[in-house]
Amino acid sequence: MNEAYAVTAVAFVVLATVLIGGFGLRISRTTSDFYVASRTVGPALNAAAISGEYLSAASFLGVAGLLLVHGPDMLWYPVGYTAGYLVLLVLVAAPLRRSGAYTLPDFAEGRLESVAVRRLVSVFVVGAGWLYLVPQLQGAGLTLTIVSGAPRWLGSVLVAAVVVLAVAAGGMRSITFVQAFQYWLKLTALLVPAFFLLLVWYRDGGSAPPSFGDWTSGGTGTAQPLAASRAEHPLYATYGLIAATLLGTMGLPHVVVRFYTSPNGRAARRTTVVVLALIGLFYLLPPLYGWLGRVYAPDLTGDSLADADAVVLLLPGRALGGLGGELLGALVAGGAFAAFLSTASGLTVAVAGVLGQDVLPARGIRHFRLAAPLAILVPLGGALLVSGVPVADAVGMAFAVSASSFCPLLVLGIWWRRLTPPGVVAGLLLGGGSALVAVTVTVAGLVSGGWLHSLLAWPAVWSVPVGFLAMVLGSLATPGSVPRHTSATMTRLHLPEALGVRQTATASRRQQRRRTAPGGEGTR
């Protein structure tokens, strides 16, 4: 890969991000602008922004790398990532917007009327956000190393610095434009090279990669915590992956906060439908790179699965060569950096919003800007210390924690009237807490081999039911703790905004008539 072309492409993405973020500074004035873009983002723009922040390093690099090494079974990753939005559309999108909350802790406090629940949810939001940020920064380090030979830490630090500048400049308002731009850049960065790669493959005789039975499981050492369990218990690992990706999407903090930016519940549902189309289109491409990588880059299927993540970056140069391969490789490198920046930006906004409201001593724009660097410093340290875990697997762990904690909270909080604060606390601690412990033990390599390792590596199969069961049983055991205003809150979540406005207006007119009628309050 030509370093000059690749570095120029990365520099263009970074500069565009900073400039668009600076534009957001001109139009971001209120606290609502910084947290939820004043709830004025239309479905088309919001869908592009959601897709931009959702298609992370795991989508751009990791899916192709896992498919390259493990074969077509890894197609469950893009299927689960996409289908998760279908679950979100059916169960969560519109009621979540009608809640009127700014963040997930706001929703929890409004629904459960408990400050203690809010604080606990804040801890889990920050933890899940940090866990998801680590692979984004690791992917940035890998990309910059490949395109320029720079040390891996430099890419992580560069992305962290650019994200802090963009987020602090204009908050959610500016990040919306940044992420929408970056979605189309990422799609172009994979679509254009894929067209030429298929032409070259056809010119070379259309040779097929090794048959499915010949795909290796490579990289099953201690540095690859999920590969061993995937080889030992493939069916359980597949169920764990499906459960995590299908149910974890709705609880991702940077995804949830996006629906608060929609004008109303109907717009939130329309946004989700468009998101399904956009990410479905994108996910047609990474598996293609993994498949062609078996033909043109089979050496990347060795013991280091982290190196397999580089197949998307190296494939244009391997297959085409010459100036064309260098230019297409630079385009892919720019798209990869856009993936890291967009997802890291969304996560930083979500985490900074929680830190600014629940950790720092006062709220407002100034404290949001102070929270932005705090939101990314901890995952930056994690990215510099932890290595060797493929980015898609690392993101899958974050999905498992999200599915085990926020999925039960959102589903039961929106659809079950008898949910109580003690039940929520029990569910979060037992479901989300157990998943977090399992992920930590897996990454630390404290357990190797056997069923115990597989259970800890793919916890969503058991931790999600534990979360739901604990919330239900805890709530049934404390019927006196049902919030006083549950009926009013549930009505607001499920009543369409237009109908709610009409009913409110009708009630006001009836009250006015009673007051002005003979013998009414207005005549006394």
C-alpha cells in the first residue's frame, strides 16, 4: 500500500470530520442541541447518522476477518447486527422517543421514579460505552500501522483527539452531520473497490476459494479467547452470538440516544426502517472481502486473528497491484478511519451525556464539554493495554453486556406495568453484572478450554434470561414498590403524539365549558 496515498486519504477524513464538527458549533447553542439536537432530526438524515455510527470497526474490518478465517458461519454477525434493528423497531423505537428522555438513565428514572435506579443504569451505560469504544480505538491503531508504519498507539490517540474536538464543538447537532457523511463515505469505500475486485477475480478465471470444509479455525491460542470456544462448541457459540447481536442492539447507548433526536414516535419508526435498508446494503460487502481474501490473501489466516482484520485494507493491493490497487487501498483506508471516528463519536456523545448529567457536579453545555475527554480516556487506556482480540469478537462482548442489562430494562419498562425499582436493580446486577464478569474473565484468560470457558465467552445465552427472570421475580416480590404514576407514564409511552395532543385539547375544552356553564366554577 502506498503510504502517501493512504495517509492523504486518512488526513482527508480527519479534516472533514473536524470541519463538519466545527460547522455544528455555529448552530449548536442550547443544551438540547448538545444532547439530542433539539429533537429535530428527520428520518433520512437520522437514519444515515445512525448507520454511520453503528457500522463500526467490527463491521468494516472484523466481519471480513472472521469470515476469512472461520468461514461462512461468521455470516451470523452481519445477520444479527441487522436483525437487531428489526427487534428495536417492533419493541422499542417509538415508545422510547415518546418518553421525552435525553439519555437512557433519564428514561429509567422517568419510568421507575427512582434515583437509585438512574445511578445504576448510568454505571452500566458508561461501562458498556467504554467496552464498545476499546475495539474502535484498536482498529484505528491497526489501520494507521498498515497504511503508514506508525506505532499502533498513534492511531488510537489520533481518533480519540479528533472525536473529543468534534463532540465538544457541537455535541449531538454536529455529530449528526459528521456521521451521516461518514456512512456514505464508508459505503463508497467498500463498494467501489469491490466492483474492481470482482472484475479482477473474473479476469483471473473466477477461481473459487477453498471449499467450506477446508476453512481453518486458526488462532485458537490464549490470545484468541473466543476462537477456542467457537471450535469446541460451535452450536453454543452460534446461539450466543445470535442472542447477543439480536438483543444487544436496542441497549447500545449510542444507538438508543439517537431515537431521542427524532421529532416524534412515528419519525422514530420511519428512521428505523430506513436504517434497516442502509445497513443491510452495507453488510453485503464485508463478507465479499472475506471470501476474496481466501483467494488473494490466504496468508492472513495464520495464528493471529487480529492480523486477519487487515484483509479489507490489504486486499485491493494484493489483487490489483499497481496504481489502481494503491488508490483503491487508500480509499478503503479512509473509509476504515471514518468507521472508527463515527462510532467513537456516537459513543462519546452518549457517555459524555451521562457523565455530564449524573457524575459532574452541574449540568449544561460547559460540563458536557468537560465530560467529552473523560468519556474517551478510559477506553483509550484499555486499547493501549489490551491487544490480540479480533475487533468483531470484542464488539460481540459489548453486545452481550448490553443485551443482558438494557434489553430487559427497555422491554419490561415499556411493556410491563408491574415493573418495580427493586426488580430492575436485581435484573441489572444479576444479568448485566454476570455478563460483565464473564467477559472480563474471558479477556483476562483466567479460564481456558471446556464448557466453562464457552459459557463465559458467550454469556448472552444464559445472562439475558437471568436478567429478565430477576427483574420479573424481583418485581413480583415487591408489588408495593410499583411507581405511583405508572399508568400515566405507560399511556405517554404508547399513545401516539397526535392523539395525545387531541385528547389533551379536548379535556381542556371540556374543563373550560364546565367552568363557564351556569352554576359552574366560572359563575360562582
